[in-house]
Amino acid sequence: MINENRQYEGLDTNELCKLYSTALNKALEILVSYTERDVDEILSHGLSPIAAAAGLDRIIVFRITNRDAMACGEEYRWDRIKGGTAPTDDDLKALPITQATMRWFSIMADNSCISLKRSEFTEEEAAFLSPRDVMSILIVPVFTEGNFWGVVTFHDNTKERDFDEDCITMLRSSARIMASTIIRAEKTTNVEQAMNALKRSEKMKDALNKISIIFLSEHEDKIEDTMAAGVDMIADMAKINRMILCRNHMISDSLHASEVYRWDKGSGGSTELTKTFIDVPYARIIPDWEGLLADGNHINSPSKLLSEKAAHALKMFGVLTAAVIPIHINNVFWGFALFGDAENERYFEDDIIEMMRVATFLFANVFIRAEVDFDALTGIHNRRFFDENMKRVINFLSRSESALSILMIDIDFFKRYNDTYGHLEGDKCLKIVAQTLSRSITRTNDFVARYGGEEFIVVLPHTDEEGAKLIADRLLGNIQNCNLKHEQNDAADCVTISIGVTTGMVTYKHKADDFVRKADELLYKSKQGGRNMYSFELLETP
Ligand code: GH3
Ligand code: MG
């Protein structure tokens, strides 16, 4: 009876020849004309007829990893008892270089096979092969295009034997076919990876194009909405769940960063800013980032591989992995964008970082464009914004001859405030007054702007005399309620303002200047009248 696993036993040369060629044909059919994708599965099935015909217990493929050093490691393992593909041995991931392996490689260099059996093992061969149950082994080199590609070892763990010539021929052929199967599978994977990378890069280009179109065209959307639309487009590709944009400021010789925008996937997009991230000195929180980012380098790291302080910073930003991209505008370090993954510790791929760089520039652009309209010290609208918008308001209201009210505001005895408390305190006071005025007007079309040094202007479209007086009273009250100590103020013991208020029905004959001049006159009247008060007059039609 033929032993299923040792079919060669008891056969004469002719029968052996037939057995081996039948086995090789069966193997070829599976290995060469396979349609399944998984190389492990193909080898698992394909090697069975070979192993059965030659009576083998194990087949291992070693791949050369460094040709000069003759370094190689186990790449694939077939095991009869496991019934096919088996897990590789971690100890053989890098084959130890010993006298024995060096001797084997020198023999194989001219494409010769090595056949060994246990009773003839050298001491070193025994030390290496015996613990692995090898009784007999055939070691076959594989060359591809003249280069040493790897080694296939065929094991008999049951008995000592000499592999016959026909068997060696069959095993040599199967070694070649195994190598080519592995190479072909790799090529398919490489092509697939390249295709995926290409598809991804197409998607990225597409997203960036769309962001540019949204961001660079004129539109009236709020910054938060524009930004959220942009970040959404790249969040899926980069698999991020947080994006933070920070802007730098020099404050008395040290560089500070302030959060100006925050996006959070969990909260559905743009979210409130974090108070703790306003005017944070780099030196205090992330000293090693200042130089790095200023030099144009990005940071791409899971927090566990960052310095203690930087890891702490990521924790404060609420992320485990971050890409931090610096922004330079006209060679000045403007700020940075942080793209974070709150769930995984990982690295971002190079092409994702490239996409982030372009996106970051577009994001910063949104803020830079908006800054043109804002006053750097107080954060409220500036004179430029007032001039632009006042023209539009007059134009618009003149069509329906609607009411417009203007309030010109000036801080009382502010020169004395500076002289008493110093310029820095003066600046702080200006900020508080500006923010208080800004918070005191609530209708969407109303706005307040810093008109000059310590002068502010409030524009109230569709607002009549009664409404304007109400707002003027509210502003006087709210500023006084700030209770900012001002000992040199003759009008009160805290900071106060004086206001000139005028209201007119806008006609096509009106110019912005008519309103401003009238409000200014009335402001002067309030100063004359004792300050901390408003004066009102209607604006006549010219
Ligand atoms: P009045 O009640 O008549 O308005 O008196 P005043 O001292 O406020 O008026 P004046 O116009 O003489 O002085 C305005 C001062 O405002 C001059 C300057 O010291 C101060 N000032 C203007 N711009 C700034 C600024 O940006 N920061 C600071 N700290 N002070 C400013
Ligand atoms: Mg003043």
C-alpha cells in the first residue's frame, strides 16, 4: 500500500519519474494558473502534491534581505502536520550567521544544492537543525535574473535519506515556482498600492481645489462656516477629529500663540475657542516647538514619542497624535495649524502632510483676509472696515429713505489715564472699552469700529432717534459698570465716555461724512457739557 505522505517509497526509477512529474504538474496548475488573491493560500494548496510525492514534512522559503552581507530571513513556511501554510518562526526572521550557514552559502553561490542528513551533520549544523527536528534536508538556492533571491529548504523529519536525482530536479523546479509565485503576488500588491496612492492623491487634489474655490472667492459667510466647510473636506482623508489654528503675537519680546479657530468632529464642526489658549508664551508651554516651527519644520508624531512638554501640550489640545504645520507669511512666522487624532497614536503619511501644508495655508488666508478689517489692539472692526461699510449702508438705506443713527464715542480724559497708569494699562483699558461697546450692540447689521486712537464709532442702520438714545444710554451705563479706576477723571472716579449722537433719514444726497461730522460736533458738545453724557441732534437733509 502506498503511504499517502511518502508516495516515493518502493517505486523504481521509471515510476518515480512519473510520480514526480505528475506532482509537479499538479503543483504548477495551482501555483501558475491561480485566480485566488492570497499567496499563502495558493502555496498552501500548491505544495501539498510536492510534499506528498517527496515525503516532506516542512518547506521553508528564506528571502535574501542583504545580498552583500548574505543576510536572509524566513518568509514562508509550509507544514504537513498543520496541513499547509504555517506561521513563520520569529527566531528565523533574521537567519543567524554561523560557520555552517556561511559554508552553505558558499556552496550555493554557484547554484548547487545541499543535501544533509542527521548522522552526517557537523556539530554546528546539528546545533541548528536538530532542535528543529530535521532528519534530512535539501537546501536549494533560487536565483532571479542572475541575482541570489533566496533559499528554499525541504525537510524530512521522519528519517535519514539521500534525495534521489529526480526528486532534487522536482524540488529545484518547485523552489523556482514558489519564488515566482511570491514575486508575482508582490507585484500585484505593489501595483494595487500604487493605484490606491494615485487615487488618494487625486482625491486630495480635488479636495484642495474645492477648498481654494470656497476660500479664495468673495463671499459673505461667517469665518467659522467657511472654515468648517474646508476642514470637513480633508478630515476624512487625514482621519483627524480635531483642527486648531493658532496665531502668533510678539508681546514684550517673547513670542505668544493664541487659538483663533477650533474644529472638532465630535461637536460637528467649528467650536468655541479654549480660554486657556489665548496669549500663551511658547517658552512656557512648548519651548522646543518655537524654533522648529519658526524654521519651517513640521511636527508629525504620536505623543508618546514627543518630549515631555510637547506630549503635555498635545494632552491639553486633547489629541494623541498631531501634525503641527507652521505658517509663514512674507517670511514671518505667523502661527501654526494642529491636525489631531484623539483616538490613535500614529504618524501621518507624507502625502497627507503635504495636503495639510496646502490646506493650512488656505486656512490661514481666511484669517489674514479677515484681519484686514480688524483692529489689532482691540479686536473690533477698524477704520478701513468702517469706511467701506458706511458707504454701503448709506447706499442701501437711501433707496428706501430709512433712518440711520451714528454714535461718535471718546474716552474722557484718556491722556490723563495714560499719564497716571502708563501706556500698557492704557492699552488694556482701550481693549476693555472696545469689547464692552461691541457687546452692547446686538442687532446683526449694527457695528462698532475703532475710529482713531481712543475714538469709536457705532453705526445703527434702520434706527430712529428713540433707538439711538436708548443705545447711547446703554453704552454710558455699560462703560461705567466696568468700574475701571480713573482718579484723574473730573466726570467720575472711573473710566467714562462721551458720545455724540445723530439720526437722519438717508437720501441719495447724503454722504457718510455728513453723519460723521454731525456726530463729531455733538461729541464736542458733550465734552463741553461735562462729559460722561451724550448729546443728540437730528441730521437735516442737505
Ligand atoms: P477728553 O476727555 O477731552 O477726550 O480728554 P482726552 O485726554 O481723552 O483727550 P485727548 O484727545 O487730549 O487725548 C487722547 C489720548 O488718547 C492721547 C493718547 O495718549 C491716548 N491714546 C490714543 N490712542 C491710544 C492708544 O492706542 N493707546 C493708548 N494707551 N493711548 C492712546
Ligand atoms: Mg478722549
